[in-house]
Amino acid sequence: MRKIKAALIGAGFVGPHHIEAVRRLGFVDVVAIAGSSQKSADAKAERLNIPRAYGNYEVLLDDPEIEVIHNCTPNNLHFPVTMAAIARGKHVIADKPLALNPSKARQMLEAAQQKGIVHAVTFNYRYNVLIQQARVMMKRGDIGDVHFVHGQYLQDWLLNPTDHNWRLEKEGGEARAVADIGSHWCDLAGYITGARISEVLAEYTTIYPTRQRPRSSREAFATSQGQEQYDEYPVDTEDFASILLRFDSGMRGAFSVSQVSAGHKNGLEIEVNGRKA
Amino acid sequence: MRKIKAALIGAGFVGPHHIEAVRRLGFVDVVAIAGSSQKSADAKAERLNIPRAYGNYEVLLDDPEIEVIHNCTPNNLHFPVTMAAIARGKHVIADKPLALNPSKARQMLEAAQQKGIVHAVTFNYRYNVLIQQARVMMKRGDIGDVHFVHGQYLQDWLLNPTDHNWRLEKEGGEARAVADIGSHWCDLAGYITGARISEVLAEYTTIYPTRQRPRSSREAFATSQGQEQYDEYPVDTEDFASILLRFDSGMRGAFSVSQVSAGHKNGLEIEVNGRKA
Amino acid sequence: MRKIKAALIGAGFVGPHHIEAVRRLGFVDVVAIAGSSQKSADAKAERLNIPRAYGNYEVLLDDPEIEVIHNCTPNNLHFPVTMAAIARGKHVIADKPLALNPSKARQMLEAAQQKGIVHAVTFNYRYNVLIQQARVMMKRGDIGDVHFVHGQYLQDWLLNPTDHNWRLEKEGGEARAVADIGSHWCDLAGYITGARISEVLAEYTTIYPTRQRPRSSREAFATSQGQEQYDEYPVDTEDFASILLRFDSGMRGAFSVSQVSAGHKNGLEIEVNGRKA
Amino acid sequence: MRKIKAALIGAGFVGPHHIEAVRRLGFVDVVAIAGSSQKSADAKAERLNIPRAYGNYEVLLDDPEIEVIHNCTPNNLHFPVTMAAIARGKHVIADKPLALNPSKARQMLEAAQQKGIVHAVTFNYRYNVLIQQARVMMKRGDIGDVHFVHGQYLQDWLLNPTDHNWRLEKEGGEARAVADIGSHWCDLAGYITGARISEVLAEYTTIYPTRQRPRSSREAFATSQGQEQYDEYPVDTEDFASILLRFDSGMRGAFSVSQVSAGHKNGLEIEVNGRKA
């Protein structure tokens, strides 16, 4: 029984979930991990029972045993890491948002297709049983023609000015809540209904134009422990947004995304309204 | 124990709810009703145990015993009926939407103030216990500064092309879903948060530009009984809408309203997101 | 239009709800109220806009204008008040539990039947829309043969040792949670399914055998205001109970009732499980 | 990095979940599986990517590489398989119910302790986040002294007379719904509250004393495909039950379990009621 050799690049919040997911399959061995430093890679490798640890992704990509990489780096590294992996002939599982803008996304797709690379973006909610159920109901006509898709994706982990994550810094790129979780919502709207977004109108709001950065680093969703020291820094990405959509099918859409809505840990809702002839 | 003498103008869906509400108080006698014809007024008077029935509202307004009227007429009559009542010195409970446009609403307010008329608009959801609870929590600072208010008001009673009501005809005026139930949502957003809407951006959608009018008349929320005959007629008011809001406090808002969202009988949701300093 | 003349005996928590309910009908005048003293009757009469107030129920029953009385007295007065009303030829709306034991209930029924008295017990939940829906679904066979009915009726208003009400004293009789709210649950189980309870097994628990009585009196569901003085008193009625049931149809049942389950204000649940052939 | 060598005995419904769970850890290799025949073992081994397949558990237990076995056999085999594993010095993860009666459970425990065997029963719900949260809240005193624990565990996968599983046959032993899922509920009641059940009173009901066995075999929760042939067989284990409990702490309990309650796929509810001093 041959096992696929996989590796993880990016030892932050979401990487371990990728590792657990592929280990459940039984035909994948996770053989290596790369972090932003040798130290962080070593620590994660030990915690996750991964044999080899690399201090940067370039070295990992030179490891000839590795067949596929999981790109779980911060958003501004999605493009260079994926392009480097494609160049070495590694297959790629890329985390969302695929890129910071559409032209870079297209560039990656073309490169992957030219090299015959197997590739995927982890829009993991697609495989949630409720989403599968909704899609099946749509496909078999239970809902008829859909004229309206609406909902929300609300979180509160960046509500306080001292909540901190790389997404608030330059590594996050120029969009935040919409790129980070709005991308999931938009993907699901299309996945369930089969329609594609053709027009967009959005209201982005930044509640905290100035935030406090803790002097020690912190992972996504982690909270402060006791007394900490902070430095001020400016933020110009959106804390929340409301978006109106039109789809190529004529369907309308509306949703809100937020990382500052108290009481919502990870609250994703999507509803389609249709009618049967 | 003196009892206030009240009368109902408009014998449709909502009038009987007004009657029940004032009768519960114990100090109001409902003495008269006016319908669109003597026949409909007589029928409703008998069903609701109201002593006097009038075939039009002008005659009712001449009844000197009546002190206050409930204006439960179709939207395009809100203005003339209320103005006529004010002219006769009757106090007025007016159903929403108060008027078809802001200038007429201002005209009524001025007339009422000049005559010393007691007046109210039935934004009845204000007194729902959940709304009261939300407002109290806001006022005592449980939620801190609110930056976002969002929600929806969805119904499905006009989903089918053969669903019919005067709101779809000229009596409804130029707005429908937003005037009819969106007005409630906007009122509650202000009532709970204390802020006022200052800017609006909306997407209105008409799913059925042509509908089928049944040849016999029908009350709100009533459904078809058996075989009916229909005439085609054009509809240009919105079946649903999504609206982005800005408030004078800096708060943002977003909500959708619909009369064609299957599965929602009368689904009103409103949520405020804030933060404590 | 002739109006029925009704009166309320018992000026406590539930009486005003009876008043509101009959006033909504439009063909009932509430003409009198009796309290446990002239003072309490006068106060309630003024608050509820009722013309005449009596300091005891015997005097009220001698009022010849009164046609029907609402018996909203404490449980141990249900029997004598209803029997006295029947003796005067008044029709009776009796609050639940109808009596403290079955033999007294039978005695009242016989007396009412002999005198041709119209009579009812206020199992008001029967007319809740969800209960009506459940009953209709049962009747038209949506659920098939029911083999199991289960649920709960939980409250928390008597959780604390200083929570006080006449139900905890001798006026409450020998059963409390089960008589007070368990009676509703049992009634609904029969009302929905059409079966009658034939066998019962119950576990009654008294959490607080000693409680603190506030020196000032208090209505049902009212809470303490500030500093109060208390006297100890023994309680031997059940704070909560779990009950197994068998029905004449062969159906089984199980439910719990409680007045000491924190977080449940007035939580009634009932579910039927059946199968279609 | 040394990896633990594990094996699965019993290739039915729950075994694959054990496999996925241990594979997620990263330090366990699943090296073998035993089924009721070589054919079923081979099929499962291929589907689950397990290297070695055995046609019976005795042979698997002779495999010297295996350190720990997961006993996922039908209930009547729990005892012999676990005793045989202990005899070979294999560590044991045993599925619930641990045994068909308490004396056999004690026998296994003693054997395991004598041989220094690491052992566990898969009361997996203990590690559900809601259960962990409830337990933490209990431990830190959020709920005070608990006087009542109640709830239900309802399923519907055996509602129809043609629904079939080994639990309905002799392999299931003398209890069914209570052994199968009631055991989870009882475990959780103790796990959350720290109290132990000391007295029990139960009403067991068998809705279908005669059922239809499909001539082809079927896994748990699987449903019939098209036209099948059936043989009648008698069933005397409970389809549902209601149980009253007393705990060593003085706490009372009540719950119902069912495998025939339509609409409940796998509905487990547990609630504790307490009070703070």
C-alpha cells in the first residue's frame, strides 16, 4: 500500500487541521513541516508528530520525497509559496483566499495547469453536511428557481483593540474580513446555487483605525494571558462589511461579514429563497 | 368610570387586532366601524360586536360621540382619512406606513399639532417584550457603543403569482415590501439604538412583473379556496429588497425585506453589535 | 347587542388575564370583582377598570346582575367558591386544579349538571396554536399510532428559599408543582392524543423542607424588593417530580415538572412519538 | 518517533470511527483488522487502508506486533474478545456497553488490573465540547448543588418493523435501547455531576414484539434498498424506556431512551438543575 508523502508549510492556526484531515484518510504520510523559523517548525513538528522540520519553505520544497504541500501561510505568502511549489513540481493544497487579487490567482492557475499540477483551494465548508444537503436539494429542484441568497458570516475574535493577528498587519493584504471569511460565504453561495457573482456593491467599515499590538506574538483565536505591553499601530482593513450581489443567473444576494460582532464565535448562515413554477 | 369612545375605519386584516387591543384596556368602548361599503361594514360590525356600522369614513367622522379613530385603511388612504379626522377634531391612531411620502407625513403632523390632536402610528412591535428588553439593555449600557445593526423581515404570503392583496395594486402606493414591513424594521432599529437613519442605499427586486388577480376579493394572508378565475395585471413594486444604512451616530446598518421568501411567515430579526469601552 | 355580565373572584396573579381574555370578545362586560378584603378588591377594581368591588365572594355571589364568575382563588378555595356559585345559579369558569382531590371534582360536576350550569376549567394551553396544530396533525393521522408521549413543564420561580407564594402554604393543598402545572401537562397529553391516563408512578422531591416566609405578602412570580424580614416555615409539598404514565390506549408517558429548575421561566414541552402502519 | 501498533476487531459501523480517531493523533499505526469472516475483513481492510486482515479475532490476537486492540464487536462478544486480548497481554479499548451484566464487567476489570493492561471504554461523548463545558461549570461551582439531572436520548433508526440490526437478535443481549444508548446517558450524568446512580426504576416498552428480518445483512443505520424478502422473528428487548434515578449524592434523575422516536436521528439531551447556597 503506497502512501502519499505530504508536507505542511505554515505552522499557525489552520495547519494542524489540515494534518488531522489527511491523516484520517489512511493513505497519506505527513513527512515534513516548514515554519517561519527553525524553532517554530521544530516545536510544531514535535507537537504534531511530524518527522522533519524546516526553518523556511524553500528548503522544504527541495525535499525530493515530498509530493504535495499544504500552503497554510499568511495571505501575502499564498502567491510566492504556491508558485515556488509549482515550479518544483509539487502538488498544492492552497488555503483561502487563494491570492490578494484576481490576476495573481489566474497566474497560479495557469502555472499549475502548464505543469500538470493537482491543485485545490480549501473551501472546506463545502463538505459540511448541511451545505451538501442544501446543494442536493437545489440540484433536484426542491427549491425551484432561486431569486435571492442571503446570510452572514460573523465572528468576534478581533472585537477588542488589543486583539491581534497577522491579518491586521501587512501580511493580511488589503482586505481582511471579506477576504478571510467573506470568501467562504461567496464560495458557498455559488457552490449551492450554481450561479456566479457578476456585480458587487459593498460597504466596508473599520471600527478601530488604531489598534494595540501586543509585544509578544499570538496565534489566531488565542486570547491575552494577563498583563501585556502594547504598541499602537494603524489598521485600514475592514472590521465588518455589508455586501449586495447580483449573479449571472439574475439572482440577487446580500450578506454581512464581521470580525467584531460580539457573541458570534464563528457564525456562518446562508439561505436561498426560490419558487417552484 | 368614563370610557373613551373609539371607532375603526378600515375593516380589513389589521383592524380587528386594534379592536382587541383597546378592549383589553377596559376603559375604551368601540362604538363604530366604517368599511368600504355598508355591506362590508355591517358584516364586520356583527362579527366584532360593534354597535354602529358606516358605509364610508366621512359619515363615521360626522358621528359626534366618537373621540378617536383607528385609521386602518389601505396605504393610499392613510393621508386623506387622517387629514379628515384631524379636521373634525378626532384623535388618530394611524397605521403604518404613515404616508406614501415624507412631505405628506409632515403635513399630517403639522395639522395634528395645530389642532391639539393626540396621535400615534402603530409601530406595535415596539412593545414586544424582546424589543423592550433590547432597548433597556442598550440604554443601561450592556452593549456599549453600537456600530452595526442588521437583520431581516421576511414573509412569504405573496410568493405565488396568484397571491393577491390591495398592496399589489394602486392602493399600495409606489413601495410595497419596504413600506409595509421594512418600515417596522427601520422604526425598531431607531427605537432600540436611539440613532436615526441618515443615508440609504437599496436594491429593490420585482420577481413577478406580471401577476394573476383573482376575480373575487381577498383579505391579507388569506389563501385561495379551490378553483378561481384570474386576470393578469402588471406589478412594479418590490417583492423584496436589500438595504444598506448609515445612521447619524456613525452606526452602519443592513437588512433585507421580502414578501416572497418561502418558509418565513412573519420573520422579523434585528441584531445590534457593539463594544464596551 | 346584549352583553354577558361577568365577575372575577380572586384578585391575584391570574385573574387579570381572565379579564383581558373576555374583554377581547366584545360581548362580555366585567362588572364586579371580589378580593380577600375590601381593600385589595378596591385596589384591583381601580387598576382593572371594574365598576364594583366586594370584600368577599359571598357578597359578590348575591349580586343578581352577575351571570358568570371566574373562580381564580387559591387552590383550597376552588371547591367552596364553585359550589357556592353553582348554588346561586351562576355559571362558572374554574381555574385549575379543579379540586384538591377527585371526589370533590366529581361533586362539583354533579352539582353543575343538576343546576344546568355552564362550566369550564381554564386549561388555557389547549388553545395555543402549537397545541391546536399538534392535535389536528394527530387527528388527521399524520403521526399514526402514538406509543409514547413525553416532555416537561419546568419553572424556577420558587427556586430560592425566600421565594414565597400561597402555594407553599396550606392554601395550596397537598400537591404543588404537579397540581399547579403538572395538571396542564396531563391535560394536554390527553387533549392532543385523545387517550386517558390509566396508571401513574411518580417520584416527588422536596428540595427545601424549610423555607423563609417574607413578613409582607407577595403575588405569584413577583420577586423580593430590597431588605426583607423572614419567618421560617415547613414545606412538605413537592418542588419537582418525575412521573411515568400508562394510558388506556396502551401508550406510555413520562414527564417532569419543577418549580425549582433555574433558567426555565415557564417551559412547557410535550412530544408524541408514533408510527404509521 | 515510535508509533503504537493498533488493531481493530469488528468491522461494523463504529470501527472506522475508531480508526479515524487514532489516526488523527499521528503516533498510532493501525496495522490489522479482524472481521467475522476473511471476506468481510479483506473488504474493510481495503476500504480503510489497513495492511493486514484476519478472518477471526483469535488469529489477530496472535499477531505479536499488535499492542492494543479496539473491541468493536457485537455486545455479546465484548466479554470473550476482551478477556482473550487481556490473556495475550494486549491493551484494550472496549466499546460500550462494556458487558451484558455487572459481574462480567467486574471480571474483565480484575483481569486487566492483574495483567497491567491499559484499558478504556469508549464513552466518547465525554469529550464533546458541550459536555466538557458542562463538567467544568459544575466543578467550578457555577450551578451550585445539583438536585436534578434529566434528559433523553432518542433515535429512530429502528422505528419500522423491517429496520434490522444485530442488536435486535441474540447478539444484542437482554437489553437494547438502554444498553446501547442509555449507557451513554448514564455515563454522562455521572461524568458531569460527579455523582453515582444508586437506585433505578424503569419502564421498558417493546412496540414490536415481532419484526421482519431482511434476508440480506445490513449495517447499523443503513436503510433498505428496493425490494427485499423478510423472515419474521420475535423481539423481546425494549424499543424505548423511561427511567427514574436516585444518586448517592441525593440527586434525582429521569430520562427516556428510544430507538423508535421518529424525527430523532441521534438526539442526546442532558440538563442539570441546581442552586447556589
